[in-house]
Amino acid sequence: MKKTLYIILIIFSSNLNAQDNNIAPDFNGVSTELFATYQFNHQPGNGLTIPFYGFGIYPRYNFLAQNNYLSLAVGSPFNGGFDFVASNAGSIIQYFIDLPAELTLNFGERATTGADYYIGGYVGGGFGYNYAVYSDSFGFKAKSSSFGPMVSAGVRYKYMGRPVGIRVSYTVGYLNNFKEDPCNCLTYENGTIPKVLNLSFAYGVQ
């Protein structure tokens, strides 16, 4: 009788372990990258494309991942920067804030919290808000506030055990603060819609 009970306990324990092993691992979770960003900000009306430098952070939540190499994620890759240059020739003050919200399809390295590959990347889209100001001591000032659709793409690869990569995003600010000249006698050959291109070097910290 004791021998029979012992055998039943062994079989029951084996079944429990088998069930545990069949449970799919949870690849969902938060990933975070730090940015060093170079922004090209096309100001409407004057036809100028003004460069901005800044830093950022990109928290991302992987909410749909059935395996460790592919996921859907939502995130907000925030960038901002402030620059002041002064010399005998004059001074320049410029700053910007870039705040998008996006949905991305991620693959390979850092696609999920459990991914461990040498290379990966993502493509995505969403909406972005950008505010940028450029002012110099010669009296020129350009200010842009805009909101509109955004597309993005990036690549990642593992370097010395950490994911690093390049990110590109492009925003078209259909909703903006630009006001055309009231006389209606000016032709804006470069358009009246702000356009923002971000090039970022990314470093994965989580």
C-alpha cells in the first residue's frame, strides 16, 4: 500500500512539473533607451532648416509578444535640448522639445525583455508634438509649435553586452502656429508646414 501511494505521488509530481514547463514565458515588459539626438527642424515660411542638439529617453512597453524575437509595443521617445553660444560676433540661443507617442513592431535584439540576439530593429508610427525656438543677437527669431503624424525606424545591435543603435523619425506638423501674411500677397515656396527629422544614437539601459 505504501509503495502504491509512493508511486502515485511521483506520477502526480511529474505531471505538475510538466504543466509548469508548458507555461509560456512572459516576454512583455518595459524596455528603456537613452538618446543623443541631432534634429533638423524645417521652419515654415522662411525656408530655413535649423539644426538642434539634444538628449532623450525612450521608455517602451511590449504589450503583445508570443515569442522572444517579435513584439508590438507602445512608447514615447522624448527628446529635448538647450544650446547657448556667445562670441564677439554675436550670440545664439536655441532649444527644443520633441514628444511623440508611437506604436512599433519590434524584432530581434531587445524586441522583448527576454530577447538575446546580435541584431534587431523596429518600424513604427504615431503622432508627435514639437516646440522649437531659435534666436540670435542680430534680431532674427524663429519659433515653431506643431503637432502631426510621425513615422520612425531603428536598428539595434549588441555591443559589449549592451544594445546600441540608430533611430530615425520624421514628423509633419499639420497643426501648427504658423500664420500667413494677412495681405495674401506672399508665395511660400517652401510650404507653411513644419517638418522635423530626428537622427538619434540610442543606448539600451533596460
